[in-house]
Amino acid sequence: MLKPHTVFVKTTFQSSFHCESYTIILKTMQAIFGDIKMDDALPKQDAREKFDLYLIDGAKNNWLDLLPADLLCLAKKHKVVLFNVEQEAVCEKNLLMNHINGVFYKSDAPEVIFKGLVRVTSDELWFTRKVISKAFSDILLVASSFNSLQDDISLKQDDYAHLTKREKSVIHLIAQGASNNIIADKLNISDHTVKTHLYSAFKKTNSRNRVELANWAQRYVAVLLPMAK
């Protein structure tokens, strides 16, 4: 018999709590878990340890190539599963390689979701065998180049030392897919100032565009740009 688990469900404003996929997963969770908390924002850093599992609503998100920086950081320390996802919006191998524990699609039947949640709470992954097999060879390559990656990170300390506090904030938001208007609104600065910080960040990180800057941030965020508490 499974022990009771405390689960956090990160919802989105785009999702409807009355849609079939939500109804299925909520009923399934109620049958398995002891305590469920739902919110549209993740808990603060110092409150995250009390949750055994994080379920992240992926409705209307396109995470095929680039995962948000906050999701990457969460998955490195906690058990994370995506749900309510369109199949064409994610790459399972990419999720697996970035420490995500599983994914449930909008089209998944109730029995599939139940089985998957039971497996995940038993410390298993919920991906197809084909995906896990393909990812295994990539994991070996990553492991073999780990030392060189650490050397590379050490070299990047110069980039980090020259980044201002505001530039770090802009980079964090870029890594999460924020537009210039959203960045300006969140940081309470003008669009022109956002562009100024952005161009400076490009130069200091040797990035040619927003995608390269986001990739840089996601690669080094855990070492150089710790998420704000």
C-alpha cells in the first residue's frame, strides 16, 4: 500500500477546471494522495520541501525545444510530472534529460493516469520504453563530457561577475519565454531600458539572440544565476 503523499498542482489561467482532463486527474489524485494543494504559482523556495510531488499543468504551452528555467530548477531537486499536455507540444526525451519524471497527455485515459501516478510515486519514470532507451545513450555522452562541462562553467564565471542585478533579472525572464513588454511590466522599467539590458546581456554572454541567451541561462542558471527566493 502506498504511503500518503503531499502533492502540489500548479495550474494555469488558460485551463478550465471543468474540462475532462482536469476532472480525470483530480479524481485520480484524490484516490491516491493524502493532501493536495493547487495554485497558479509555485511555492516559495523554503516551502517546497514539504511536497512529495509537483504536477505542472502544461496546457497551451509549447515546450518542444525550450523548457522554462523555473521548471528546470524545480525538477533538479523535486519530483515533477507534466499533465494536460498536447503530444506535439513536448519532446519526451528532452523532458527525461531535464529530470522531469513523467508526462500525461490530454488524451490519456483515466486508467493510464492512475497507473502512471502510482509508478511515479513508487520512484519510477513515466515515459515510453523507446524514449528511455534513446535517452540512455545521450546520458552516457553527457556523463563522459561532465568534467569538460564543469571546466566550461568555471570559465563562465567572468561572464557572471560582470552581469548586473538587473541584467540577471532580465535573463531569468528571457529564459522563461517572457516578451520585452512582460519584462518591462514585471521589472517596472521602460521597453527601451529592457532593450538596453538585453543587448548588454547578449554581449556579456556571447549570445547573438534571445534563443541563445535563453539556452545560456538554462545551462548555467543553477550554478551562476540561482533563482531568487
